[in-house]
Amino acid sequence: MSDNNFKVQNVLDDLIQSYREDSGTNFIDDINLPVLRSVKEILDNLLEILFPGYKGLKTITSENAPFIIGSLLCEVKKRLTLQITRALKHECKLHNCEEDCQCDEKAEQIAEDLLNSLVKIRKIIQSDVFAAYAGDPAARSFEEIVISYPGLKAIAIHRIAHELYRSDVPLIPRMMNEIAHSETGIDIHPGATIGEKFFIDHGTGVVIGETSVIGKNVKIYQGVTLGAVSFSTDENGNAVKGIKRHPEIGDDVTIYAEATILGTIKIGRGSVIGGNVWIKEDVPEGTLVGQPNLRNVERKL
């Protein structure tokens, strides 16, 4: 039974008025926002370039690889340049930049820089694959890790997004990592700095904050959080942005499931952080940190 009090025109009028009063949650008359679907397709093509043939959509051979990969590179450059241009122009609109900000030229250069870095990114991701194989007795092959491990997919996307983040591209790096988050359950901010041979085992529920720094050969398990304790505020009570808030993890550290590490602290090289612990203080090198009810709460390894 319909509600006699419901009038489409009344609802429509109220919604249109709310759009006029608000900004940031509606995008009317804004043609410069990156398109999520396009960013996802760009990511898929970049992953195909990094791991040729892994999706199984194309039969790639030694003979046809130059043609297929070359075509993908051209496609990515064109589409990524467009999306970066949109992001830069939107940023200019927010900050009332002058019209000669050269967003198109900047976007093309950033896209080219990313493509030029793909060999470097691929080598680092290969080290992540090796780390996963060495760190997981259940892994039967490198191929299994590439096509099925959510941790590898999350870190591969992060390494792409991090390059764009370092180039000060608005919106798109975060969009990429949120695509990875939705597909893997792993939430890595594109600003996080992560060394080679990084392995996320299982992965569900992992959170790594923007200013986290992770060294080489680090292994973490599901549910680990590298977060912030609290936020500094300005005189108006607004959160201060762009400052260090998250932990620094040294080389060769292992962090077990559901551990929470907060604030601008350092976890020393070679330390082992046990499951379900809460850490807000520096941990010296080579230290085992466990549950309070264990005898070896803290001892040198």
C-alpha cells in the first residue's frame, strides 16, 4: 500500500537543495574526478604487464609478448594520463590554481615515470614472491603465490600506488589501495614505505597506516595493525595532516596475528612480536614480545 504522504517532487526538491548546500559528497558539474572503473582497468593491465599471462585472458608466448605487452603499455599510458589529468585538475579546482597549471603535461610525465619504473617495481615484487615462498610451508610454487595469495596482490598494487603517491598524484593512489582492500581484506595506505621481501601471510584484517615505514624481509600475519595513537590538532581542533604518526619496523621482523603496534615507535631489527599484543613503546633489536601471562614476556632472542 502506497504512502499518501510520499511525493516524488518533494523528495526531489529536498535532495537538490541538499546538493546545493553541500560539497565533497556530490560531484555535480565536476568532470575532473578520476573514474573508479577506469582506475580498476588500469590496475588490471598493470598487473598483467608485471605478471604476463597470470589472468589467463591472453595466451602470451615468447614470440607475441612484445606485441601484447607493447599494446598494454600504450593503453595504460593513454588511460592513466587521462585519469591523472582529471585528479590534478580537481586538485587545482579545490585550491583555486591559475589556469596555466599545466595539468595535462604533468599528468603525461607522471604516467611515463610510472611506466619507466615498472622494471624496478617488478624486481621488488619478485622479492616479495620469494619471501612468501620461503616463509610459507604451504606454498607449492611461485605461480601459486602470484595467482592466489591476497597478500601478494595487495603489496603489488601498493607498490604501484606508492609510486603515484610519491609523485603527489591526488585521489588515484588511495583509490588503487582501496580496490586492493576490497578484494583482499588488506588495508595499506599508499603513503606507507615498505622494503623488499615483504610477506603478508593470510592477510585478512591487516591495516598499515600512511606514515608507516617497514624494513626489508619483514613478515606479518592476519589482523596486524600499524596504526596511530592519537592525532595532533591545530588551534581550531582540526587534525594536523602530513606529520609522522605510525611505527617504524626494522629489518627481519616477524609480527604475529592480531598484534597492534601504535604511534611513532620503533620495532628493532630481528624482533618477534607475538600475537594479540598491544605495543606503544620502542622494542629493542632482537627482542621477543609476548602475552603478559607468559614467562618470557620480553627477552632477547
